[in-house]
Amino acid sequence: MKKLSLFVILVLAFSCAEKKESSNTELGLTTEEKKDSTNIKHLFNTALMEGQSYEWLRDLTSNIGGRLSGSPEAQKAVEWGERLMKEVGLDSVWLQPVMVPHWVRGEKEVANYSVNGQKKNVPICALGFSIATPKNGVTAEVIEVQGLKEAEALGEKMRGKIVFFNRPFDNTLINTFRAYGGCVGQRVRGAAVCGKYGAKGVIVRSMTNGVDDYPHTGTMSYGNIPKEEYIPTAAISSRAANILSDDLKKNPNLKFYFKQSCKTLPDAPSFNVVGEIKGYETPENIMVVGGHLDSWDLGDGAHDDGTGVVQSLEVAYLFKKNDIKPKNTLRVVFFMNEENGTRGAKEYARLAKLHKETHIGGLESDAGGHTPRGFSIDANASNTALLQSWKKLLSPYGLHDLDKGGSGADISPLKGEAVTLVGYRPDSQRYFDYHHTSTDTFDKVNKRELQLGSASMASIIYLMDKYLYNNTPVKP
Amino acid sequence: MKKLSLFVILVLAFSCAEKKESSNTELGLTTEEKKDSTNIKHLFNTALMEGQSYEWLRDLTSNIGGRLSGSPEAQKAVEWGERLMKEVGLDSVWLQPVMVPHWVRGEKEVANYSVNGQKKNVPICALGFSIATPKNGVTAEVIEVQGLKEAEALGEKMRGKIVFFNRPFDNTLINTFRAYGGCVGQRVRGAAVCGKYGAKGVIVRSMTNGVDDYPHTGTMSYGNIPKEEYIPTAAISSRAANILSDDLKKNPNLKFYFKQSCKTLPDAPSFNVVGEIKGYETPENIMVVGGHLDSWDLGDGAHDDGTGVVQSLEVAYLFKKNDIKPKNTLRVVFFMNEENGTRGAKEYARLAKLHKETHIGGLESDAGGHTPRGFSIDANASNTALLQSWKKLLSPYGLHDLDKGGSGADISPLKGEAVTLVGYRPDSQRYFDYHHTSTDTFDKVNKRELQLGSASMASIIYLMDKYLYNNTPVKP
């Protein structure tokens, strides 16, 4: 009996663990909402049992890998995307030509300094759009600052020095994207600010919550300073940043050396990959769902943004598998060049305007492939309220966050009073562990989390397609 | 300008990404709730900036590792726990002696079969409490079933055979613990059911959502069948289960071989580790927070339940760091033997009753160290409603789930009409990837997710300590 009671405990523990999931979704719903609830359940079931996104992602990340704009890998990814969209059976699939920036990293970067006769190698990587150092590298004393204002205040004091931006993420912020937002300015504009005052180079603490040994790359901009003021800039790993900061306290005159051979080549031809399922009722109205096909070169672009790409296509796949036909045209877009230029996004929006297309809604997945938390909504007040009213349909799947907020860099150029833009918001805790670094690989993606994301996206697209249509948008 | 606009996009994207977190937590709150909101924010800030749980867990998992009841490692874990509680500065720390089952795995298990002249090795592991096979192993034909009912229906047909329980998790269930609950019966009772009918052995598909190469162990029970009917039972990896199932379709008479040398030794002495902060107002009322110190032997017991142990102690640490003194006595318990016997839990409850202790509440963390989702509540109606009224204070931290449900195997023996028991419920998607297998190691735990869990637990304990006290419990 003693041992049987163990089983009883187990059964009780798990059977009581929560309300039945199926009945849970049906409480207090109207007849129409019950139908929606059933359709949403089917979308989730299909994603979890027959979803393809995980294998698509394995293929993209393992067989193509990192795919920076203008690279041969980016071109392979375009061909991969076009082929896959056709395989899924979209009504039409086409490539949208766009010229993209073509920055190349060159040889592996080198950095080091010596303290007390001990040479320390430092993991660094050039930031996207940075110029190279002179052939023999840059060697200079280091001034540490915590941000752009502190750097500006230094003014001429930084002439001939390397400026070291070392503001860490504010780890008390629950949403790690906010911590990123509070730091990324030093990465993007550090070299522009310091180039003006004759600094020899800029090194920036990697954008991550943790302390690790990987430099995290990302884009930067020289803004409108003259070319002769351009200086090379690189990210250094967060652990190396901590060590350098400590060493500077004891050895303020230490000389830091770094060398990189990156360069910006002429713009290269590339493509957005676009496919659509024609709407059966108002095909002239378009709903777009997308992620970006390009990635940084250091890892395999798994979470950024391989997951967004495969989830976007899986939305169409889940519709087809469940024989859900959209009223409006559902368009899947793999945007090119989100990471360093958003040229694909701009070109997509330019052509939409040129061809007088009516976009009624958009959904972007570019915040990683982690467990679903919700969506952020960029829409007029009535459509925002409409989307928030779906909480009861979405919360059984862990989708509680339906706050106003931005959608994403690729669909935001479509913004307009009558356009409802939505950003998929998975859990953000692990995202910056891998962001823009060599560890952003397939093994960091959990199959169920990815599939749940596809289903979450398909569910809100299903609701937007059905109800935005009836909810006459406010015309300005 | 083109490049500066990139920066503008970045800034907009992230600053608009969500409402400000601080003001978000203050909307529509009473003065007292604002105070609570501030205290909760402090608990989170401290966990994220000065939390110790991650390093404690590294120490436990890396320097001690797996710690099955009765093992030398379990004894080391007891000493580790006692030392750590003292280091944190609890008012008193003591060991609560308890005799625990002492099952040992013995030599690494072996299993294989041949089809078409090809020998296939099969990853298996003995289930906890299983007997050994005869010295030369067991060889027999295999009958595959999908669960206990189907096995019962076979009756005498299974005599001399190996019964293969192969019901997979229902992956359409969003909460993976429910999928576990739907399958674990075959693991726990399979051998008892088949022993009765003279089967030679039982092999069970591993309890996991995925398809992997790791056998996942776990407890089983022979129930009250006579000893002579005991048969050996083992888990086989989910991938091997799929392959075996396929092979059986083509080769129904294939002979499966397995060998294991596990045995149950006499009960061994062990301990619960208990520490407390005395309540300043009603020290006679006790709130317990705990996890289990023992683990299975295959991995390092990181998610099961190292995370629960270090989070429970971190609750006390966060109280002390923030100078929050509990009104009631806050007791931290590292329970022994949750995995195969719950003897520690039973002994703790027995002593509580014997000493006429008044437990007003309890919180258990034994569902992994993943990102926080909420709590399940096992309490009377008024206390359940009270806890659910804290949603506005907890939801800014992603704690949306406050449903009625079980608490956990270690605190449920304290259940009573006046006792509010709560189970910490982190996201469940990844839990069964590691559960009871060799991959349950430190590297699978994310630092922020762990810390957020500690803070979530500290927050609900803070609220329970403050308000349960005023909320006169219903006496039966």
C-alpha cells in the first residue's frame, strides 16, 4: 500500500495540476467565439503534431548558416525561401529585387593589451558598416565611458584615444528588449560621436544580459560625419569588457590594440521573397506576415531571424492544412536586409504604395523563437481594442500580453491609420544570450516553443483576417 | 541621413516596444498595493542583480551531481544544504532525520535485438525500485501496448513475453505536465499489471515530448502483487521506442534482450534540511517554502529539483537582503526523497502534526527552473480568491496563471482547510526534454529565468505572509 500511495500522489498531482485545457478555452464564449476557439485549437494541434517549421529551420541554419546581406549565403537563402514557399503550395510566389548594402567582415579580428607584462587576448568583432583599422591595427590608450552623453562631454580629450563604451544592460528590466534599447545607442552611434573628436577607434561592450566570451556584432552608423572622420569600431565580449574595465582602474595608461579588415563593397542585388494565398472575398486587401531572411554572419541566424521566417511560412501552412481560406489575401514575406539597412522593408513598402496595394494588417516575428507570451499592437484605438478583446481566445495558450507597442522594423514602413500592425512577442529572457553572435545556432531553438509560436501567429492572423475586415478602419 | 534613419528606427522600435515597466506596475493600485508593488519590485531587482541561486545551483550540480536517496551524494547534498542555510543567516537551521528507500542502479544496463541479421543496441535504464533481470538478462518476444488497459486486456497472452508500453505524450496539450500525467501510469504500474500475468519484463517508452536518444528514468511500484510476481522494468529512449515499434510491425517475433543489475537495499538514514526566519508577530504560524534535495542518478538534478532548492533558499535570502521581516515564521525546507518515496515530505508532515505546529501556507518549486508563468493554488475558496486578487501585482512579471490546482508532492501532506498551498508554475515546454535523464545538467538552466523564479516565489510568499495572516482561515 505504501508504494501504491506513491502512484496515487502522482496521479493527483498531475490531474489536479490545472483545469482541463479544452473546457478552459470555452468558458463564457459566444457561439461565434466558440467556433473561433475551435479553429484556434486546430491551428495549435496541427502546429504541434504536423508542424514543419523546426525541420525548415534545421535546413536553413545547418545547410546555409549565417546569411549577411550581399553574401552568397543570403542568395542561397533567397533560393531556399522561394523553393519552400512553392512547396507549401502558396497561390503565387515571386522575388522582389532590391539592392542591399554589402559589408564584409574580412579576416578574423584581433585585439589584445598587456598589463604587468601579461598579454591578454580580447574577443572582439567588427560592427557592421565599420571601416577597417589600418593594416597594422590601432594601438592607443583607452578612455572608458558609460554612454554617448559621457563621450560627448569628453570632447577633445578623446583625440588619439580608443573610446570604450561599457554601459551594461539594466538587468532589472524584465523585458530584455528594453535593456537592449537602453544600451544599443552606444553601439550604433559611438563611432560617429567619437570620430568627430579625433578618437582613433571605438570598442563597445557586447549587447547581452549576461557575462560571456562572445563578441555580439550588430549594425552601426557614421551618421553624417565626413568620411575622413570615420574610425573603426568593434564589439568586445562582456567578460572581456569587465576585465578591461578592472585593468584600466589599475593601469589607466595601458595600450589597447585591435585590428580588423572589414569593408563596405558596392551595393549588391538581392531579393525579398514573397508568396501569397489569394483572399476569397476581398483579395485586394492584404495581410502580411513575415520575418527577415538575412542574418549576421557570426552564427547561423537561428533565433535572429530564422525562427521568424519559418514561423511566418508556417502560418500559411497551418491555414492550408486546416482548410482555412483567408477572406483577404494572406501574404508571406521573407524580408532581406533587416540587419543592416532594412532595404527590403523599404522596397516592399515602396512597391505597395506604387501599386496602390491596400494593406489592412501585418504581423512580424523578429524577437526570437522562444515560448509565446503575446503580441504588441500598433493600430488605431478601435482596432487596438478589437485585438485586445481576443485575450480570452488567446490566453489559454499563454498569450497574455496584448499591449500597445511597436510591430517590427520590416513591417513598420507600412504604418498608416487604417493598418493594424502587430509584433509577435515571445519570452525575451534568453534572446540576448545568442543575439548577433556565434552561439545563435539551431540547438538553441526548442521545437515546441517554435511550433507554439507559429500557431500563436496563425491564430492572431486568423482573427485579424476575420474581424479586421468587418471593423471598418478609420480613414484619416 | 539614410544611415541615421536606421538609428531612429532602432530607437523607435525599442522605446515603443512596451509601456514603461515601472509605471505599468502602479496603475489602478491602492496606497497599500503601491507599497506592495514597490516591495515586489525590490525583490525582483535584488534577485536579478545580486541573486545567488545560479551559483548555488552550479555548486550543487557540478560538485555533487545526481543525488538519489540513500547515496553518498544525497548525504553530501544534505551537508551542503545545511551549510548554505547557515551562510544565508537563517535564525535556525536543523536536520530532520528520516529513513529513506535505498535503491541502486548497479552496472549500466544493456539491451538489444536483431532484425534481418542486424543487431540494434537500445538505450535503456532501469526504473527506480525495479528488480534486476537474472544475471544473463531476459530474452523474449515483445508485445506492444499503448497503456495499462490494453495490457490488462491481454491477460495470459503476455505470459513469457516482454510487454512494451509505447503510449507517447499527447503533444497537443499545451501544459506538458498534463501530457506526462496521461502517460506516467504505464511507467509506474506497468510491471505490477504485467507481473500478475507472468510477463518476463516490461519496457516503457521514456516520458518526454520529444524524440531523443536518452532513456528517462523515474519511479515505479509493484503495488501489492506478491514478490514472486515482480518482473524487471526499464525505460527505453523515445527514438528507440519508435524504431522498435516499426521493427515489430515487420518482425513480430523478434527477440528483445535486456539486462540490469539494480536492487533495493535496506532503508538508509537521511535528512530533510530545515531552516527558518522567526516571525516577528505570530512566530507560531508557519509558512513553508521548499523543493526536493534528492534527484535521480542519471543527470545532475539541475531542473529536477536543484532549481527548486536554490530558489526556495533564495526566497529567504531576498527577504533578508531587502530587510523584509516576515510576520509569520518563514521556513525553508529541502525535502529528501521526493523522487522515490516522498519519505521526507511524510516525515515533515508527521512531525508538524506531532508538535502541533500551525502551518498557514506553503509553496513548492518542483516544476523546473524555466521562465515564470504563475502559481497553482490549493486552498479554500476565500484564500483562493485572495491569491487571485494579487494578479495585478504579479502580472507585470509575467505571472498570469493563478488557477486552482495541486501544489506539489512535498507540501501536499500539509493540506488542510486552513492551509493555503501553492505550486510554482514556470513555463513547462522544455521540462520533459531533461526530466529524469542524463541531460538534466546545469547548462540547461538560464540564469535570468532561475532568478525571476526566485523573485516570483519571494513575491507570493511576501503577499501570503502579509495578507493570509489577516484573512482569517475557515476552520472546518
